[in-house]
Amino acid sequence: MLVTGGTGGVGAFVLRELAARGRPVLALARPESAHLVAGEGVEVVEGDLTDLEGLRAAVESADAVIHAACTFTRPEVDVAAMEAMVEAWSRGPFVFVSSVDAYGQPADRQVAEDAASQQPLSAYGQAKVDCEQLLLRAAGTEGRGGASVVRSPIVWGPHDRLRDQLRWGATGMLYQAALAGDPIQVPGPGAGGHDWYGAPWVHASALARAVTECLDTPVHGTANAVSGHVGWADLAAELSRRLGGDSEISLVDRVHPDLDHRWHYRSDRLAASLAERPGEDWQSVLAAMIEGPGRERA
């Protein structure tokens, strides 16, 4: 089977899960990073998302696809890559690692897996929707197998790429303030007319199990892969404790744009694969990320 994004945080855990199940893999990687995915049971196919002919050839040679690669900042590249891969897909299941950003901003706090996307959508979220539609329209046609769209929130796990996202991604404002010991303000209950703000998250190992399970049991549509939801105040307190920054945390009535997230996502379809295992609670995974290689200190 073909796996894209094997050198990224999500793909690395997918490769590890496939290896544990004894499944041979074709891993797409750039030449300069091929050594990061090479190993027993892994054959490296050189290429990236901009190499459309290489993508087509890789998909044509595989009997299943897990597409976990993403540029994050070049939506036109992501959509063109998916279009090329779907055109070349002719057999077996196809699993696409998407994002809960594809839901946009739903009216309801509790978001069902089959909920429609609601504007406004970020460019990243819209690209995910476009990729999903390309895949789902093709599923089951001309000999193709079943398609699974697995929507993921923030992914946490002990991997350098995921550590970078913790430091500089959606949670970066809290991380950097906690590292410096600066005061941290987070929206309190009732701010902006909503009673909760925080982050949905998934452990990378749980996401890998869910994605791999879809090879044998496609969801034939969309499923969420969410381990849990943590409020901003709790996350800020844990980051401050782990980083030793001693930040003062206060609840305020205003909502910073980076912290304007108030939705809980249902994850019923993949619940068995996502069930928490020892060490997969949010405090433990944060500790593994912060106290692992490259730890910063205030």
C-alpha cells in the first residue's frame, strides 16, 4: 500500500502502525528525506505533492492508499495532488487524512460526523473539503474500492514535527507565553456568547490506528478522529507547569482570534480504534512532547 506524508508527524505514526501489523508499504518521500522512512517492510518511492506524474505512478502501483501528506499553506497544490491521485486510483481502499477545519464554523457546539460544512472556511479548510469531494465522488467507480475521509483535529505525539506545531501552530500563543512566564488570558465562560473555548486533539498513535483500520473496514464517507477536548485554561496551566514559566492565567470576556474555537466533535464511527491506551491521555502526551528532544527552557 502507498503512504504519503511518511516523514511528517501523522505519517510516521501510520508507518509504525502498519509495520506492527506486518503490512508492506510504499512510502512517498523526497530524495533528501527518504532515509527517514526507509526500513524493514518499507519501499521508498521518491516524489512529493508537486510531482503529479510521480504521484499517479505511485498510486497505480499500489493496492491501497493512505494519503496523509499536506502542504498546509499551498491549497492549490494539495487539491491538484488529490486530483492526480484519484485519477490514478483503480483498486483497493483509499484513506484520506483530512481535518475538522473542513466543518468551518458550525452553528451547534456539538458537531456530528455527517454535519455539513459551514462558512466561513479557511483556505486550508476549503482545500480539505475540495479534496474530500474529489475522493468520495470517485469511490466505488471503475473498480475503485471504498473511501474513508478521516477528519483530525490538532495531533499530539512525541515527534519533532508535532512538537513544532505545538510551539508555533494553533496552540503557539499559549506555548510561547507559558515558556516566557508571561501572563496568559483565555476566554472565560460566556465570552462571545459561548460557554466553552478550547482545543480538540488526537493522539498520533490513536489516529494511526483509526486510519489503518479504515483499510480493512472503510467508513464509506466521513469520520472524525478525536481523542478529546481540553479547555484553554487547563491547557495553559499544564503548559506553564511543564515549561516552568509560572504564568498567571486569567479568564477574560474577550476572545482572541487564535483562541476562538468552541466546538466539540463526535467520533462515533472510529471509537474502538480511538479508545485511550496507557500514556495517551492529554497530560501524558504533552509531557512526552515537552520533555522530549529539543526541549526549550524559559
